Amino acid sequence: MSQGRGKQLEIISNVAIIVTAILLCILVARTLGSGVDSAKRPNTPTTQEANSSTINSRPRIAVGTKLTVEGVDWRKNRKTLVLALSDKCHFCNDSVPFYQQLAQNHGSAALVAVFPQPVDESTQYLNDHGVAIADVRQIALSSLAVSGTPTLILVDESGAVSRLWVGKLKPEREAEVVASLR
């Protein structure tokens, strides 16, 4: 009798383990699936074009927004490209070759790199990656309504955003940035 009861407990335990494993698989699939679904929504950047740390509830920068970056006088240049980066962002690291190209060929536009990290760390990051940008500033990216990195912001002489690009850009989007600097 006790042998039958032991066998019965073993079967119940095995069934409980299987049910738990199935529930965990469903939970993981839903969690991963929600990221894929959001990447496919219209007007939402793909995962390559958006930082996974972006939080949708934060205010987002938009064309026409007036920017204020302490110490930057927008009137000095007809166009200024602000690169909002983070040394902890893998999309920023993946985009380094493009930033090198921008630093070498930015036409008459000024380049300003803004980081949430201290200026010395940010400058070191750019130097280590061969990105020659002289104007580097520390700023809370949320103060610019930037919700993820990298974000490239083209600003006119009045300080208004005229174009912006978010995330690791595809080659055709990189070409848009370069063309807009002319």
C-alpha cells in the first residue's frame, strides 16, 4: 500500500514539475514577444533603431522643440548636430564608424556631443573610438526630452530641432544625416 502511495506522489510531483515548466515557458515567451510586437508597430523604431532602455512614458523630443544646452550658442552656426550618446550604450558603440565619418565630414555644421557621464569620461570614450568632437558636454538627457541613446538632433540657428534620428541607423538613414548637414 505504501509503495502505491509513493508511486502516486511521484506521479503528482512529476506532473507539477511539468506544469510549472510549461507556465515558465509561456511567461518567458510573452515577455520576449512583447518586445517583438512593439518593434513591429508603425512609427516605432525597430530594435536596431531604438535603445532597449527607452521608456515610453518619458517625454520625447520632437521637431520644432527649442533646445537649451548650457554654453551652446546656436546662433554661431546655421546648423548644429547634437549627438546624444552614452558610453554604456551598445547601439552607440555599434554606430562608432558612422560617428567617425560625421566627425571628419560634417560640412559647415557644428558638432556637439552630449553625454550623461562626466565630460572627462565622455571625451575619453570619443578619443578611444577615434571620434574627434571638440565640444563635449555632460547633461541629463531627460532635460532634452531624449528618451534613448543614440539620438542625433539637428538644430537650426534659433535652437529649434529641424530633424532627429534615434538609434543605430541603417545606411539610408545615415545618408539622410550626412545630406542634412550640407
